[in-house]
Amino acid sequence: MTEKTMRGCDDLREWLIKQGFKCYFEYFKREHDCNWYACRKTEYSARECETNEGKAMQIVIHPFSYSDGTQRWESAEIEVIGEVKGLWFNLSAYSVPIDELKARLQEIEVRLLDAWNALAPYDKKGEQ
């Protein structure tokens, strides 16, 4: 039996762990060099997902690493996913360079949660 090892964007993975994220193997086939993703419950104010009632919203980070033999591209997608009024939403910031992610993670997280929180008030009758 071979031991499964997380690979790709190792420095990012180590940095995210220091930021309180947990890393997991990505079991869906992706066409790049990373086989993991990271997530953590948010500490910021956010409405709960209707399906996951009682649990804080999570921020999820999917790293991306690809090489064509001469250059390496690395970026990440940061997402918030949840259900509102029976519809599932996937809000994300994508193609974020790793250095940008490290410098602006808090801002990205807060902006995604602001967008998430803004989804509920939609109803012309004033109902939520």
C-alpha cells in the first residue's frame, strides 16, 4: 500500500495551517499538480447555510499549480458555498496569485462573506 502525500503549493499549505486552516485530500480529479484543499470556519459575522444550520460558514481554498516545463503558474480559488432559500450558491475569488492571497486573505474572506450575507434579503415583499 502506498502512502498518500499531499503535493503542490507546499509553502501555501504550511502558511494556511499556521492561519488555522485544516488541509484535506482533493478526491475529485483536477488537471494540475495540487491534490489538496484547505478550509476553516470563519470568525466573521455570517448568516448560516440553511442546510448546515448551527454551524459557522467555512472558507475553502483550492490551490492550483501547473507547469509546462519552462514556467510554473500557481494561484488559488477562495470560496464560500451555502444554501439560501433552497438554492445553492458558490461565491468565489479565483485565479488569485499566492502572494496576493497571503497579503489579502482577510479582505477576501470578508468580501466573500459580505456577498454571502447580501443574498438573503432578496424579496420584493420584504420577506427574508
